[in-house]
Amino acid sequence: MSIQECQQVIVTVEGKGDSKQHAFASALGQIQKKMMQESEVILRIEPIEVNVIEAKQKTYKERFLFFFFPRNKTTYHVELEVTVNVTTLQVDEVAFTQEMTDNPEGIQIPVISKKI
């Protein structure tokens, strides 16, 4: 009886960063967060194919106190469509055995009897 299930899922993620590498790393780091929202127990997430939907580069001039030390700042934004192989555990298919025990957090009061 196998409780593993493997399926292909398409996930859309976005990322921002000061460099191209940071933007892609930020986007790919969100795959696990999105997948954890959809299923309970994930064994493996394996990206198969990455498609770039949108890639933007924004450049602006930054100045200290509005006049001094002008410099160009660049930020990158990417939106990716990632095809992922996801291996999950089907917890609902596992048959658990039941056993009744005393409450482990309860206090057991000893029985005191008076002998006359």
C-alpha cells in the first residue's frame, strides 16, 4: 500500500530584488510557500520547467538631501510560471489503531484509607 502521490502542478510566482539573481531567487523561494498552502505533507518539490511571464528593470536616480551624491538605483521584478513535480503523502489513507489511555497530564490522587 503506497501512500505517496506524484503530480505535476503549474505555479505562478513573483519576485523582486536589487539584482537579477536576487529577483529570481525570491520568486523561486515562494514555490514552497504556495505548495504548503495547498497540501498537508509534502515530501519533494522538483521544478521541471520555468517560463518567464514578465521581467522588468526599473532604474531611478537617487540623491542625498535632494542635491548631493546622485546615483542610479536599479530594481528587478520577475513573474514566473513554474511547472513542478510534487510528491505528497496521503495522510487520509493511513489507518491508525486506537487505544485508550489515562490522561498523561492529569494528577493521580492516591487512595487513602483509614484502618481502625
